[in-house]
Amino acid sequence: MSDITPLLLDAKKEYTARLVEIVEPQISATLIDIWDSTDDIPDFQAELRRIPYWNSTLVNAKTYAYIRLPIFRATRRRGDRHVRESSKCDPAG
């Protein structure tokens, strides 16, 4: 097992870096939307404090919006046709 540990650590680092690369712009966009919907810094801070209490509907809506982005729309090949990967958050999936 110790022979494969460095390989697994490298894979984890690559995966984490790619995940951050994909998710960071979406989180930034959400924060910018919150900023744009507030009038001043105390209102912005109050909105940020509410994030942990967002209901599942709002979280699912934001997640679904992220999943609809082209970078998340993974396809896999099965025979000659492409099959879209289904997601729990995708009502069509």
C-alpha cells in the first residue's frame, strides 16, 4: 500500500485543484449576486450570515443551475450513442 500512497496523494491534489477551479467562479458569482442585492456592508454581512440557514429548495436551485453549466454536463459513451450522466439534482435525470 505504501508504494501507491504518493500516487493517491497526487491524484487527490489534482482532483481538489480541478474541483476548486470549477466551483470557485460559481461561488464568486453567488456572492456577487448577494452583494448586488444589498445596499451596504451590514446588509451584505447579514445576508452572508443567512447562508447556513438556506432551505433545501434554494440550495437545490443553485446546485441545479451549476450542474446545467457545460463544464458539468458529462457524457459517457455507450456503444455509438452518448448517454448523459444523471444527477439527483437534475429533474430530467
